[in-house]
Amino acid sequence: MNSVFSKNWRLLLAVILTAIVAYIAIKVEVLNYRSDNYLPRQNVTRDDGSTVPWRTSSDELREYGFRRRVLVERRNFEYVDEESFERAINELELTDSEQEELDAYVSKWRANRQLRDTMNSIGCFQHLLVPVALIFLIPLFSRGRPGINALVGLCIAINIAAGVLMFYRQYFLSTMD
């Protein structure tokens, strides 16, 4: 009886760990897609070999930069001084297509910021959770009932897939600023 309880407890714990691993992997993949596939990071080193940090900024700064670019592209302002230029940026009326472009631009960088926050928090735990879940699961995948073996096999597959994504997307390296 004690062995059955112990096996069921380990199975429940392994399924819970697998659910957490799957949640993290799915969240990272969705945010990565929304931020135009930022991970794995490309060109993260400077010419001198130092690492380029993963920078994020607020929605307001992104909107300001976008409006500034539109104003300069239009060239329909009279630049007298910095104050009048700032006022022109803040009072700029965007066309419908420019507003849609701005919304998409800000949304992309918001997702990028959320991705960075996720990677710096729960994303790093994947390196711990995947092996621990597999340590619980592999001994359970043996001469058990076919239904239990199917569940354990599915959990193993989910953890292996999450582990592959974790290394391919470079979860740990992407957080090192």
C-alpha cells in the first residue's frame, strides 16, 4: 500500500511539474512570436566581444520615438527650438494607417518587454524544472498500467520538448546582461 501511495504521489507531483513547465514554455513561445521572434537573440556581441544588453523601454518612449520619426519624415514643421519641436511631436495628428502602425509597433515592444521579464523570472526556472520533472517521470515509466504509462509518456515528451525549446531559445543566456 505504501509503495502505491508513493508512486501516486510522485506521479501527481510529476504531472504538476509538467504543467508548470508547459505553461512557461507556451508563455515564452507566445511572447516570442508577438515580439517578432526575438529569441534566440542574434548579434548579441559587440566588435570588442562584450555582450549587448537586452534593452527595453516604456510604451510612452516608444510612442514618442515613433511620433518623432513620423514628424521628421513629413518635414512639415518649423524647427525653431527644442521646445517647439517637442510641442509639435506631442500635437502631431496621426493618420489611421500611422495609428495602426504605431499600435503594432508599441504592441511588439510591449511583448518584448514582457518576454524579457518572463525570461528573467520564471524562464530561468525551466533549467531546474525540466530535469526534476524527468527525474520523477522516468522511473514511473515501467511495468505500470497502460493508461499510467501513456500519461507518463506524454509528460516525458512535453518535458523533452520544453527542454529543447529552452536550449534552442537560449533561455539562460538571454538573461545575462
